[in-house]
Amino acid sequence: MPSRYTLMPRTDSLGEGMLVRYAIDMKAAGDPIEEVHAWLEEHRFHLAHWFTVDDLMYLYRGGRVSRTSATAGTLLKIKPVMHMDNPGHLIPMEKVRRLQIERS
């Protein structure tokens, strides 16, 4: 019986933190590590990530968009609404102007 397990949650930030929080709570409740691991494996794809970034240069630095796209998008105040799918790919879902977001 291993004392540690590795899990690739394919999430980021808040989603990964939520999984860790649930694992801590389950372990504190007395659940065996095998059961905690099985629960995490089963539920790691049940998280939906929708987000946007304030500065498109972050996407440029990460290789997601070209420098031209990042510069033009910044000048035009365009923010992409992104979604992370189960394999961990970032998918642009929509492009909105910052003015639209601020008024919502």
C-alpha cells in the first residue's frame, strides 16, 4: 500500500485547490488514502474552468498567442474568454471588449 499517490488534476489554481481541500477533509474524516485517491481520480474532470486574463501578454509569454495578436488585442481592449477542457487545453470561447465586461 503506497503512502503517497500522484494525481494529474488537469486543473489550475482554484480547481486544484478545491480538490486538495476535499482530500484534506476526507482524510480528516478518517477515510483511507486509497478511498481519497479513488475519489480524486473520479472527480478531477468534474470541474469547469472559464476565465479571462487582464493582460494578453501573459498569453503571449505562455506561447498561446502571437505578439501581434497580444498587442492588437491589448490596444483594442479585447479580452478572450477561455475554457480549459478535460485534457488540459485552453480553448478560446469568446472575445469581448473590456467595456462590455465593466458594464456587466
